[in-house]
Amino acid sequence: MSIESRLEELGLSLPTAPPPAANYKPCVRFGNLLFLSGQLPMADGEMKYSGRVGKDLDEEAGYKAAKLCALNALAQIKKELGDFDSVATILRVDGHVNCTPDFDAMPKVLNGTSDLLKELLGDRAGHARVALGHHQLPLNAAVEIAMTVGLR
Amino acid sequence: MSIESRLEELGLSLPTAPPPAANYKPCVRFGNLLFLSGQLPMADGEMKYSGRVGKDLDEEAGYKAAKLCALNALAQIKKELGDFDSVATILRVDGHVNCTPDFDAMPKVLNGTSDLLKELLGDRAGHARVALGHHQLPLNAAVEIAMTVGLR
Amino acid sequence: MSIESRLEELGLSLPTAPPPAANYKPCVRFGNLLFLSGQLPMADGEMKYSGRVGKDLDEEAGYKAAKLCALNALAQIKKELGDFDSVATILRVDGHVNCTPDFDAMPKVLNGTSDLLKELLGDRAGHARVALGHHQLPLNAAVEIAMTVGLR
């Protein structure tokens, strides 16, 4: 089943891939590597999850934010490659959680990204993961993810 | 001399490589690149160094935490590859230090990782290094390192 | 026009590439990939921009700090490769801003890096970008950037 059909089945859709806001690229392809810029939990041009997990958002909302970041990453990949056929495996996800100094369950928040990738890409979801906490992120986003992808 | 013999000579041993806790992989191999998930200062399933350097731990304890993170990274590499023969060079280490807002000697803490790699791998220790401070890390770990490895 | 001539035209010069301060490398080349260590806003062996953006520095000073980090990165590349002829494209820039908890315009600060790369490298400036906030950075630097480069 295609990623697109699977998304539909899950009641999900890819947001419009946000254009670059400055002198950088959403994606850079080099040989069989694809580097993505940091993805925020945005849809329809709006930040959907902002503030700090542990104060402004709970863990469950953080999970949803991480899922939306992943949908944006997939939208960027699709925009760059046309479809997901040439994705061999996700290599690495850096997951950054905007959180209070007391909140240390970033991995549970970032499961929002990892679970979605697994659901959609199956064996190709791969990814080493680096979970980190931050006291602030761009545009007060609750979560930001960066991704490196291996291509066939 | 093998890495294993050198470890023994130094009175060190590799911890058991922690299994992935969710839908990600400890290591992803792609061509001659190996991407590792973030490694924490754990041994025997327990966090050995937690809290903030500059308050809960001093620089020396942070150094030991960074060394233990590196041992966990090596344990993951060994579990993935069987031994260290196919390691050409460590490419990059991202070192994340959980610290107070006043503590800015992250490089000294992360020498715990770099010194161990040099001691064990010699010319193959390589690695570009990125030293960063964080107000919190997963499970309140004192240090987290991520690593990318080049394979023969 | 060469990068060096373009720098001169812009009234800029490359700082001396700082030597590694410990057991790591400023650059690691592996095949057609070049990994750089984190670069700080230093010149003549001195930190030129320190403290937190949003308190000790304003956005404009942060922009200049990010530009100086990029000049240091270019100095490291030149020291490693001799010139810029073999740079195919910048693959990824991780931009870390030392900031107050209220400051969330890291992307505007990091445009100091992206604008300079575009100005000097044109189509080869490429780069996916990851913008992040930190409560502290090494040596109280205002900005730190890491870079991965694709070579011909």
C-alpha cells in the first residue's frame, strides 16, 4: 500500500510543505543522502503546538506535536522526490523538545515522530534517534525535528 | 592490540548495549556510514550520572559521564558490527551537556568522550565535535552523545 | 570570481582557523563528505560575541555572531582542502543560539550564516538548516554552528 493510501486510512494528510523562509533549502540531496531542514509542528501556515512541554502542553500534546513535525518532514520529502519510492530508510532523527527544566520524558514526546514513521514506512522507518531538551525553539514551537534520509 | 584487550588493560568494560525503548534503532547502517542513537551514561540498566553539571555534578563527574556515554556508543557499535575492525574513523560526535546556565565548560566535560576514543581507537578516533549545553536531557542524564561512524 | 576575491570585495577576511583544543579534529573528511566541528564567533583567538541573545546581545549582534561563525567554518574548510574548488554544496548547518527563554527568533540570527554562505558560494551554498535555542554554549559564545559539506 502506498504511503498516501496509508495516510488516508489513518485519517491523516500531509500539510503543505513550508517554503524556505531565508537563504537555505528545505532539502538538500547529495548522492543517496537527503538532508532536511528542521521541521516545526505547523499546518496551514500556522504553528499548531507552541510553548513548553511540562507547562504549556502536556506529554500527550507534545506527542501530537512531534507527529505533526514528522508529517511536515514527509511533505518535504514528497515535494523533493515526488513520492516515497526512492526512500531506502530514514537514517537519523534529531528530536528537540521545548520543555521546562523539570521535564525529562523527551523520548515519550518524540515517539509521536517514531510511531508515525513506523506506521507509514514499516521496515523503511529505520532511524537512529537523538532526543534533546531545549529551553526555547524557533517561533516558540513545542517540538522541532531534523531528519537525514537514505535513498535508493 | 584489539579494542577489547585495550579496554581490559584500562580496567574498563563495555556495558550491555541498551535495547531501543521504542520505534527507533540503536544503529542504522547505510553504505559505509553508521548512525547511532543518542547514548546516555547508563550501566546495568541504571542511569549512573544524572542532574546538571555545575550544580548536581562537578566537571570531573561530567567527564566520567561523557566517558560512560562513549562506552555505551562502543557497545552499540560492537553489537551492530560484531567487532571494531570495520570502523574506519569516527566522523562526528555531538556532545550534549545537561548544565546550569552559568556552566560553559562543556568541551572539558566532553573530553571524557574524546580522550577515551583516542585511547582506544588511536588514529581511527577522528571525529569532528560539537559541544552544546542543555537545560535538561532525557531521564535527567548529565550527558548525552550522538555519533556518526565511517566504515571501511 | 574566487571566494577569496569575493571576501575581499565584501571587506571580509577569513580568521585563522582555530586549532583543535583537545582530542578531536576541526574537520574529518570521509569520501565526499566533510564534517566540521562546532564553530564559535571567534577572531584573533578571542571570543567576539558572548552572552545571550535577547539580553546581552540584540538580534543584529546575534546575526553578526552567526556570520563570524560561518567565516570560521570557511577558514577550517580552506585549511583542510586548500581552497574551495572541491566544495560541491553545503549539506547541512546546525545553528545553535545562546538566548533568553523568551527569545524565539533564532532563524533571524542564523541568517547571518546563511546570507554569507549564499553571498560567497552562490548555488553551492545549499544547506538544510536546523535552528535551535540553548540556555548556554561553550565559553559563553552567543552562537555556535556545525556544518556538513559535500565535496566533488
